[in-house]
Amino acid sequence: MLDVFPVSSKEFDGPVLVTGAGGCIGSWTLALLTHAGVKVHAFDLQIDKRRPGLLMDDAALNQVSWHAGDIADTQAVRAVVEKSGAQAIIHLAALQVPFCRADPVAGALVNVVGTVNVFEAAKACGVQRLTYASSVAAYGALDNGGAMSTLYGAYKYCNEQTAKVYSEENGLHSVGIRPGVVYGVGRDQGMTSKTTVAILAAAADKPYAIPFSGDVSWLFAGEVASAFIRSVATGRTGAPVFDLNGQYASVEQGMSLLKGLVPQAQITITGDPLAFPMNHSDAPLRAYIGDYGQMPLQRGIQSTYDSFKRLIDAQKIDPHQWL
Ligand SMILES: NC(=O)c1ccc[n+]([C@@H]2O[C@H](COP(=O)([O-])OP(=O)(O)OC[C@H]3O[C@@H](n4cnc5c(N)ncnc54)[C@H](O)[C@@H]3O)[C@@H](O)[C@H]2O)c1
């Protein structure tokens, strides 16, 4: 599966630091970089290899250098950037929508101050290649008619503005990516993780109700990880921000593909559509960074289902934790 995504060690002559590396997209980023033979440093609150371990064997996991620390801790972030000798930083650490809603101050510390810490450390250490995760939720902070406003989206939009200022005032350039709904192995938290949980439920032969309907993006986790990697495959200028949605299709279409694979799947769809614009094209990002691979929806759902089945059988995932 990793071979769908073109990552080349020739584009890196130094290590890559990934923040939020124990999360879903972080895990795929570690897996892709390690598979390609690129040295990776992983930074997260704790050294928890559970999600990366769903994608990587022990030999691959052991090639990663792990660092525990809080992204909101300025000194800790500076220290890991220095110690790792990172040539590039892929900044993914964040608290998602429900966590920001439950604790706005923690959300701002992690999502806003944490991002400033990464930019400050990159500036101090002369790191020239930097990418960070914004979100489709940033549209809620813009006056664009109808996108849902969330603190999470407000913080992400703030990060985009922060990036712009660092580029203009400090010559520290970056690429921001606004992913839509990400699905795939490792996606187990956040408001939009429920399409993935439905695939897990089918693999576990359990009923499940997805709490939103309508059009979403089906963005395979490996595809978004690959796009982040390509963003730092060379130096960039400015602070452009791009949409990334993978395949635009409804929750219903995705579930009908799943039913085609697993006729006995007991998935229902309830609730309103998500009020985020997920039909924006990926073409500007693809034109800017080049080919990062693409996962067709049917194949992505099939591969996610097959992986969940294998992981449940191997007792590496306990579906009761999610269902
Ligand atoms: N998954 C999606 O659909 C989606 C969509 C749009 C944007 N994004 C963004 O992409 C990035 C990665 O998303 P994901 O799905 O992998 O999220 P995730 O929740 O699976 O992973 C986030 C990681 O950040 C870490 N983290 C949280 N607080 C931290 C702190 N104080 N210090 C260090 N690390 C901390 C967590 O431990 C976790 O491992 C995030 O910035 C997220 O906002 C995700």
C-alpha cells in the first residue's frame, strides 16, 4: 500500500522531524518516510507507538528516533529541532474539534502557541523546509457563507496568518495544507473520524451509525501524508495554503462501496451534512508540489477494510474501544 505514494530519499539529505507523529497522519508520514529510507524524528506528547505500529513492523518502528514533549513548551520544541538536526519539519501536532471545544485554552496553547513555537524553532535553527496542517475547518473563520465556525478552525486560520508573517518578515517560508475528512487506518479520534469507524465496524461485524450524512471528502490518510512529505521535498517560497480533499463523494456513496465489498455490513447514516466546503479542487496543490500519488475511493475503502480485518485478527486493534 505504501508504494502507491512516491516518496524518494534522494530529496532529503537530512532528517525530517514530524510533530504529532503518534497521530493518524503522523503515523502514515513516519511509515512512508521510513519505507523510503529517510531518517525520521518523531515528536509527540508521549512515546506511544500504537498507531504507527498499525502500519509499521518493529524493524521499521525502531528506525525512528522518538522524542516526548509538549508542542506548547517553547524550550522543548527548540530543543528537539536542534537535537534532531532536522532539514525539514512536518508540523501535525494539534487538538481536534471536540478537544478545542471542551478546553479552548488548551486548544489555543497546542494549536496556536504550538505552531508559533515550531516557526520560532525553525527560524532559530535555520530550517528551510516547513509544512504544517491547517484544516478545511479554517473556512469557518472566513466570511465565505455557511462554513461551520469552530475554535479549532479559528486557531487553524490563525496559523495560516502566522505562516504568512514569518515568510514576509523572516524569510521563513512554508506550505500550509487544509485537509478535508481523512480516512484510513489510525483515524480514531476527531469529529470526522466516523466514516473510518464505520469501516472498522464492518470488519468487526458490528452495527454502526455514522452521525453525519451528505457530501464529504474521502481523503486517504496515506495520500495526505504523502502530500505533506512532498511539500518539504524541496525549499519553497512564500506561505501558500492549499486545499486537499482527495475524492469528493457522499458518505452514502462510500458506504455503498463498502456494502459492495461486505454485503452483511450493518451501517446506517444519520444526522445532517457537515458544514465544511469539501469540494475544493486539489489541482492547485498538485500543480505546486508535483505528484504525491492518489488513492481511488473503492481501493482505499477496500484496503482500509482489509487492514482492519487483519489487525483485528492479530489482536492489534480492539474494536470495542471504538464501537
Ligand atoms: N484527520 C483529519 O481529518 C484532519 C483534517 C484536517 C486537518 N487535520 C490536521 O492534521 C493534523 C494531524 O491530524 P491527525 O488526524 O493525525 O490527528 P490526531 O489527533 O490523530 O493526531 C494529533 C497528534 O498530536 C499530538 N498532540 C496533541 N497535543 C500535543 C501536544 N501538546 N504536544 C505534542 N503533541 C501533541 C497527539 O498526541 C496526536 O498524536 C492535525 O493538525 C489536524 O488538525 C486533520
